[in-house]
Amino acid sequence: MSGGPGLEFENDIAQLEERIATLERQTDRTEKIAIEIRELRLELVKQLRETYASLDPWQTVQVARHKNRPYTRDYLSLAFDEFVELHGDKHFGDDRAMLAGFAKLDRFKVMVLGHQKGRTYKERAACHFGCAHPEGYRKAMSKMDLAEKYKLPVICFIDTPGAYPGVGAEERGQAQVIAESMFKMSRLRTPVICVVIGEGGSGGALGIGVGDRVAVLQHAYYSVISPEGCAGILWKSHEHAPKAAAALRFTSHDLARLGVVDDVLEEPLGGAHRDHHQMASRLKTYLSRTLGELERKSSEQLVSERYDKFRRIGVFLDQPEAES
């Protein structure tokens, strides 16, 4: 499928796609036109491969934010069966930026949690553009308790620029509830898999990011802060966001090298926004295989290994040399 409106570094690709579409709309297609279409398609594949093999960090951010990129609800319809959504945090209300519910993945019954951005502007406004409020994380925690009670694995999809920063959210305990969610996930006695499917920004991502396996899609990013936020702090201007993106080391390659994530899931040629079905198939295969590995571990082993895993993140100093 086409990626829709092209990104700023995709001008040549967009021109090729437009030329192919124009030729394919012709009703009196000749052999010469058919040959030209085949040649253009080969050139398109070549350009997509070369372009997406050498994305810089800021271009990766643009791909992760693409308006046609598959969101949590898209994966629920493409990779899962029998999704039953659960609502409310039993304290304040229902946050539409955080999806939660039962689902089936092959032979596994699971609890799915995930950020949701919304496809249209109306949906995006209702979902606060994927920025969850405290009630969203409280909803997630109550569903984690339910999953633990019924011994269901928990699957979390991370796709947020950050937790909602408004006054009301702060008054209702935004920072505390994120910390509580991370603490709860660290002690859950059931398998937990977290996948960064788009943006993984700040504490909003960390709030559902503590798992036995943490994976990231090839062109997603996972960071302590958004590049615009980092640029605003360090250089006092959002214009320096591309420089901040390079400094943050938050691409899938960097995350794997630094040991922040366990797996990187390859995206279809040209990004997940060009082929939702293929990306969903790859994600489903990864989740099913990983659940099969984790189900063989005891609850005590899961919690212990999860603790050790996150304790290792950030260790960068060598052991001090022994005194002579």
C-alpha cells in the first residue's frame, strides 16, 4: 500500500508513486506502458530500500509519527481475535488514550494494554493525541491485576509522545501514578511483553514499559524525552530538534546496542505505514513465539529475571581495578 502523504525526505519516492498511479489509471494500457510500470516499480523498491536503510534520527521520528502508521487499535483488529474492551479506572473516568481489554492471540488468551492516538482529528482530540491522563494508567493497573488474577499474559503497545502534561492531570497525580504503574509491572506474576510501535516518549511510555521482553519496531523511537523537549531545554528552541534527536541515541539500532530493548522488529519496505497487514503479521509471529518461551517460566523466575533485566540497564562503568 502507498504510505499516503510523503515525508519531506521522500520527494523522489512520492513522484515515482504518483507516476505509477497515473499510468495504472489508464484504461488503454499498452505493452509499452506495462513495461514502464514494471521498471518504475523496480526503481521505487530500490529507492525505498536505499532511503530507509540510511534514515537519520530525526527522519526516524518523522516515520514514527506518520499519520498512516498503524496504531494499537489497528493491531488489535489485524493480529488479535475476540477483543473485548474494558473501560474506566473506578476512580475518575475512562481515558480513551489508553486501550485495555481481553483478546486472543493464536492459542493464548491475553490482556492487551496500549496507547491510542486516533486516526481522524476528532478521534485524536478525544484521545489527547495519545497522551494518557492518570486515569489511563490507573485503568491499566486495574487490568494488570485482573490479568494476574486469571493468569493471563499482558501485552503492552507503547505509542505516545508522553503523558498528558495538563494542570488537571498533575492535580490527579500524573507522576505518582506512572511510578506506581512501573512498580506494579515489575512485580506482576505473569508474563509481560512490551512493544514500542511508534513514539516512545518520556514517562508516558515508561508507565506501561516494564516487561519480561521489550521490543521496538525498526523505525520507532524510545526516549527519556521528545526531541523537541530536549531541544527546548538544551538549546532554548524547538528548531534544534534534529540535533537533539541525534544526541538522544533513541533509534532501534541504538536501543539494541545499549541493551534497552531485547528485540528489534523489522518493518515492511518503506515503513509500517505502507503495509499494515504485513507488519501485523510480523508482530503476531513475534508475540506468539515470545509467549511460548515465557509460559515455560515460573512466576518467581519471571519476576526475578525482570528485576535483573532492568537493573542492568544504564550500567556503563567497568569494575574498579583491584588495589595492588
